[in-house]
Amino acid sequence: QELATVVAEGLDVKVMILNNQHLGMVVQWEDRFYKANRAHTYMGLPEREWHKTFDEANIYPDFVKMAESFAIRGRRVIHKADLKDAVTEMVSHDGPFLLDVMVPHIEHVLPMIPGGGAFDDIITKGDGTMFHEERPMKGL
């Protein structure tokens, strides 16, 4: 709906999705406070998890195709080395653009203050690898 509005109104909007295929903040809380116990926070197809298979065909939903269905140019970044060129392409493109950047779901957004906590309780270090073993994201 928002993408349709962008096109209908002729807006030169740039969208960057940091796509970990999970409900990111919820996963972070699960890792830090619930021993990495997952409660339906994976947003992809369970039988084909991209972060395990590294097969681009398993990325679900396909935000690039979704953008293209609204006549918006889209691009996906899998490897960090490709990010600078992709951002340059996005900002120099005349018109709306969606950039889907795949990131490991075990990367945490910091700093964060736990629920019910005070500024003195701020968390500034660590990611999901501290809480469970995961396969590394090769080449990212």
C-alpha cells in the first residue's frame, strides 16, 4: 500500500530493508532474556531457511519482486562488499528504489535498555552468537 502511494504520488522515496527474515527486535529479546528460545519469530519458510541454506531462492518474502510489482526499481545485497555500490545506485536512481539488504538474524541492535530497566541498565555489547550456536553467514 505504501509502495503504491509512492508511485501514485510520484515520490522519489528510497527504502532500505535490513532483512534478517525474523521479527528482529523480538529475536533480540529472545536471545538476551529467554535463552534464544524462538516463538514463531522466523518470517521465512521454515523448510527453506535462507540463513541456513544460503540459497537466494529461499529468501521469503521477495521484497525486490514486490517492489518491482509496484513499478519500483529494487535490488538485493547479499555480501557486504556489494553494499556501497548498491547504495550508490539507489541514491543516484531517479525515482523510487527499494534496497533489500540481507543481514544475519543474530546481529543485535545496540545500545538497548531492557524492559523495565533504567539508563544504568543499558546493554552495549554482544550479539546472538553469545546465546546460541549458529552457522556463520559466509561472505557477509
